[in-house]
Amino acid sequence: VQSTALSLLNLIVVAFCSYRAILSEEGTWLRILKFDSIYIGFSLTCAVVAYQQQLTDLKSFALTKKVEEQASKASEILTCLFPKPIAKRLLAGDLSVSQEESSVTVVFCNICDFQEITNSLSPQELTALLDFVFKKLDRLCSLYGAQKIETVGYTFLACVGLYDTEKELKRQLREISHSERAVSLAVAMLNELKEVFWKHSAQIKLKIGVNSGSVISGVVGHYKPQFVLVGDTINTASRMASGLSEPNSIQVSSSAFELLDHSQKIGFEKQEIYAKGKGILDTYLLKNLNPETIQTVVKGFHKRTLKSCGEERVQEIATPGENRDFTRKFFGLFELKYNPQEERFRVKKLKEFEPLYKIEALVVLFLAVIFAVIVGLEFFIYSEGLGKLITTIVFTAIYGVSSVALKKVRESIKFAWGVQILYILILIIVWNLDSDPEVYTIATSFVILNMTHCSLLLRRSIIQSLSFGYLLLVVVEARTRKLGVFNFTCISILVFLGGVTLYFREGLFSSFINKKSESKKELVQTENFLKRVLPVHVYDELKEEDLNTDIYSKMTILYADIVGFTSWSSDKTPENVLEMLTALFKQFDENCVKHQVYKVHTIGDCYVVLGNSSTTRDPSSECRNVFNFATDMISAIEKVNLEQGLSLNMRIGIHTGTVIGGISGTDIVRYDIYGEDVFIANKLESSGIPGKVLVSEETKSYLEEFDFEPYLKIEIPEVKRPVSTYIFKS
């Protein structure tokens, strides 16, 4: 619209004004020179304005494309870390995410002989194997309508029946009960990995526990939030898996068994097991899990889901737009002052298009110089028009000074209004200097173009000043009849076209600047959040889709467990448990930032920390930071006890050694750590004393300034060597 209007305006001026000026009987070469110089300036300004519009379009498109690609990549990564509905809420800054799930089924899957696998494979081989295995299990979760919750070491946790996940499923999947899908998923896991080997003739074997009940789904943690399920249902599912004596077995709790419809005629063997913290439980072991039985179950499930079933359609109801307050906007046109938001937008617009404003200013200055030269020639040839010459020179000097004004001055609202008033003065000066109506018409056209498209003000103020200038012209023309009907009509058309193009141009600029600001804000918000959740270098690798295995030598690892939390939570609602975990972990997260340590993840009430996650290392400082963080954890739990009358405590184990880090899987991925030394740190925690910090000899060597006393030599069969430990004398 803007380019078309400017082109039309240019044609009008060329076709009529130029013709009349050149062919006029009174025309002289100086008049033609005046007209042509102004016309050249007019054309250059039109070209700059058109270029500015095209540049804005291109910039807007390029920015939108770039931000869309970056935001899409960041969004993809975010949905790999959290379920999609949770990711949207977290991105919006809502960390208080929790929902009661009254009936779900949890699948708890452990990889057997994991420590032997870890010791036998290189770091790269280990992470590649886990990535391969977990990707297969991720695919099965999508197929069976399950939500993967997390992977921690050798454990894969999934849940079937979560409200947000169920909403997204096809109807034929939702019609199958969550317990039925969970058991079928467990069988499919064994089937999927039956031909996956971690070394020659050594198959990947699983122990899978299934349990149904209620949970609370939510997000815990502040600095590095994590989606979790809370409730005794998770603990029981874990006991179902750990209570299995034979690999490649599936154990189902009585609550899950009761929800099965048994249409697939899977054989179950009822038994009683002792579960830690639970006592004697009735469970059901899947019988005859040979390849033929597994294939029968898997095929039976797919046959049910592939039945002809109409797809559900969701109609999106368009939200009616808000009615505009035209009265408020109309009276707003008469406001002279800008509110802070408008002034910020004006300065943003000025900074964004400053180079083009400078070009436009130079065009005006160039034209003023040319005009001054022509007036000077008139004076020297005809010895008349001294006042004209002085006025032209003074104006040129004033405009020249304003064109090179300091940046801070140019951004001033007073300066912007001063330039606009200067344009109105030009109309008055040219009126008095030149009696030629055609020259005055082209000069007026040029001034109006600059007032509307080269102004440093906002649209409202431009309309105010343009209206004033036009009314002044109407009054003068009504009294003098200097222009004539044709020239005055040309100017009136120009004012109208200038207003139209100004409207669209300002809207375009406003849209571009707002889009740029919002897009950058959204992208920065997403990236900042992701850099909190993942190590920075891992996030960069994910963006480039070039993941590497991290190997940290002399890395300090901390495992901490809240002692007494399980017994405290046994008679509490899941909501209370989630609230307590959220409050505690928020304090721990803040201490992570304070001591510059990296929170790896939380597992229930267990908190895992590394001394660092970047490529720049200082093992000694990292070890001290982790140790100071450990002592602050004990102080934090003591403070909570005092405030809430509780008797919780922290049991903490710290070890220093080699750590393997990496990401595996496709859905709800997590940066996890592996290796023999990670296993040792975990064992130190479970062997420690509540309220004390237990460290290994390797860690103690970095903390000689602190007072320790020998504790135990812990025998760890999987490590095949005793580990000397020391208690910190706090």
C-alpha cells in the first residue's frame, strides 16, 4: 500500500507540476533548476522511504524465521525434558505445577547387572548402549499410551493413566484400562530387548515391577526444576521390581492385578513377598514368559488398538477479538505528551532505523545546499533577493547543525518536535521566498513527505503537526489564491496519501519492533530456563544435535538422603509430601547457586550433586564447594526441623573420582551420571550417619584443612575393593 501510494504521488508530481513549471511562459532556467533540484530530493526521499519499508519487511521475515527456528529447537529440547503440558507451564514461569492423579499404573523397570555393564564398557560404549536401550523403551511408551517419567542410572520409570497424557491419546487407546496397558508395556519391553546384547552372548535383562494407585504429579526444585511423581504407589512399584529374584521377570501388585480384565489370558502366579518398609505383600508373577507367550501378548494388544475406530475431532472455537475503544483512540489524537511506554517505543524505533533517518536528513541537507546555491546565483546575476539568500543560508546552517546533533540530543522529544516545527517554518519561508506556484507546490510536497515519513515523532504527533500545517496552508491560500485550484488539489491529495502511508508504515514498524522484542524475550526466557536444567555445553550440543559423552576425572560427587522422610510421609497426603519436598529442594537449589555446584537430579528424597558441569575445571575448589554445600544442607534441614517441629536429618556421602556423564533416550531425557565412582558415592551415603558428612579418602585429600576422623572400611562387592571413609567432626 505504502509503495503504491508513493509511486502514485510521484507520478502526479512529475506529470503535472513539472509540465506546468517547464512550459510556463514565465519559466526561466533558474525556475527549472529549482524545480528539478526539489524534485530530485523528493524522489530520493521516496526511494529511501520505500527502501525502508522493504528493509523492514525483509528484517521482519528474517527475524521471524530465525526466531521461529531457534524457538522451535528450544521447544523441542524442552519437551524432551518435560511432558508437553508441563513444559508450556514452566516456560510461562509457573513452577507451582501439581496435580492429583487418583488412579494410575506405574511401571518400574531395572536393568540387571548394571554395575558389571558399567565396569566392562568404555564411557562412550556405555552411553551409546543406554541411549539405544532407552530410545527403544521411549518408543514403546508412545505406542502404549504411557508417559515416561525419568531414567536414573539403570532405572526406567513410566506411568500410564496420567490425566494430561490421556487427553492426547486416541480413543482406541483410552478405551483400554491403564493397568492393562501397563502390563502389556512391561511384556513389550522384554520383547523389544530380547535381541539386544551388551557383550557377546550377554543379553540386556530387565526386572519390571507394576503397581496401581494414586499419585501426585508435580515439579520440585527451583533452580533446576524436575517433573516427579510422589506417593506410596511409586515406592511399591519399586519394591515389585527389586523383589524379583530372576531377570526378565514381571511382578504385579495386587492393586494392579485387580484392575486387569484378563482378556488376554496371561498366566499369573500368586505369591507373597517381603518388601522393605511394607511387610508381607500379595503379588502376582507373570508365568511362562517365553518368547511365544510374549509374542502372543504383544500381538493381542496391537490387534485391539488397530480396530477400526472413528477419529475424534476437536473443534477450535475462535476467541472473539476485543472491541476497540474508538472514542478513547480519537481523543487520544489530541494528546501532546507521551506516556513512558510510548516514549520507549519512539526511542526504540529511532534506534532501529537510525541509519535510514540519517540518510533522509542528508537528502534534506543536500537539497537545502542546492537551493542556497540557486538563490545565490539569482542574487549575483540579477542583484536582487538578498533577504532570500540570507534566509536560505541561515536555514541551511540550522538544519546542518541539527543533522549532526549528538545521539543523546537526537533521541530527545524536544529535538523531535523542533525538527517538525522546522518543517512548518520551511513552508512559510518558501512561501515568502518564491512566488512561483509550481515551485512552491513541489517544495510543499517535499516538506509534507518529510513531515510524515522522516519524523522522529510517533504517528499521533505527526498527524497533529501535519494538520496544523495544512490548516495554515488553507487559511493562507483562501486569502491570497496564490496556488490555484490545481496546485492546491495536488497538495491536498498528497496530504491524504501521506496520512494513509503513515498509518500503514507506523503499523508496520510497530509490529516489527514489538515482534522483535517479544521474540527475543521469549527466546532468552526459554534458553535461560534450559541452561538451568542442562549443563550449558550439553544444551549447545543438543541444539547442534551432536551429543558427546562427558568424562570428568577427579570429580567430586555428593549423594544426600533425607533420613526420616519416608516414615514422616507415611501418614501424610501426597500434596503435603510434594509441598515439603518443594520447600526443601528450593533451599538446596539456592545453596547450589551459592556454592557453584551442579545439581544432577533428585530421586524421591535423594539429592545428587556434582562439583562442576563445565569444561573449565579446578578439582580442589570443586571439592571444597561440594563439602560446604553438604554442611549447608545439614543446616537447612535443622532450620526446617526447628520451624515445623520435625525430626528429619540428612545422611550425606561424598566421593571423588571419575564420572561419566551423558544424555540418553528421546523423551523426558536427563543428563545422568554413571561409573564406578558414582556407585561408591551412593554407597557412602547409604552407609553414613544421619546428621554427618561421610567422605572417602580421595575426597579427604582435598580437604586437609578440615577435621575428620576415620570411620569404616566399606566393602562394596561390585567395586571389588574396600573404600576407606571418614566422618567430618562438625
